[in-house]
Amino acid sequence: MFNNPYLNNINSQSNLDRIDAQISELEKLKRQMQQPMQPSINQTFQLSSNTKEQLWYANSMEEVQREPITGEVPFFSKDMSILWLKNSQNEIKTYELNEIVPKDEKDIKIEYLMAQIEDLKKEMRINELNAGINDAITKPIEDEKSTNVSKLSKSTKKSK
């Protein structure tokens, strides 16, 4: 059993196959070593939003024009009354900002009453103007003597 030539052939064939596989693997590694090595590429992605975490402030339009930007950036005046919107083509749009104060029921009622008072004042002015016009129309025309015309005196001399 130990000296079975059949088994020796099978073992030697499997050894040869294994050696051939290793030789082909070594040749493959040799070819890879001969080719120029490409550097490994590492990609790092930083995802961020388009908005800045801080506000851009400017005191004038000139400051906005001088500031280099990419994308669309809003610039605010220090008192937050003006907004300049600048895009990457350096086009600037200017907006005026007004604070919106939330109103409660009392504020709304006061505004309504103030508007009514203003309307009544306007009506009173219109009525006063109309009354003045009506008085001028219905007032009788008085016979006034013109002060610009000089009086001619009649002479008492008789003509010859």
C-alpha cells in the first residue's frame, strides 16, 4: 500500500498542478511589478450646506462690490435695514428691510380706530372746503367801486 505507483502518480500530478499555479501567480506578480505603479486615489468628501454659518456685513455698496464670492451671498447692513444680494457674476440687487412686529388684538383695534379718525378728519376737511365754496357761490355780488379809476371833475367854465 505504501509503495503504490498509482497513488504516487496522483500525488505527483497534484504537486505539479500546485507548482504550476504558483508559477503563474508569480509571473502575474512580476508583470504587475514591471508596470508603473499608479498612486492610490483617496477621495474625501465634505458635505456642507450652501449657506454660511455667519452673516456677511457691509457698510456700503462699495464694500459689497469689493468682496470676492462664489455662489449667491447675502450682505446685510449693520442695522439690518438694507440687504445686498450678490451673485457669482458680481450682479448686486438691493433690498430695503422693514421689521415686522407681531400685533395682538389691542394693537389691531388701535390701528383700526386711528384709521377711522383719519378718515373722519379728511371728511371734515372736505366738508369745510365744500362749505367755503358754497358760501362763495351763494354770496351776493356787491357793487364795489374800483379804486384804480380816477374821477374826472366837471369844469364849470363854459366853452366859447
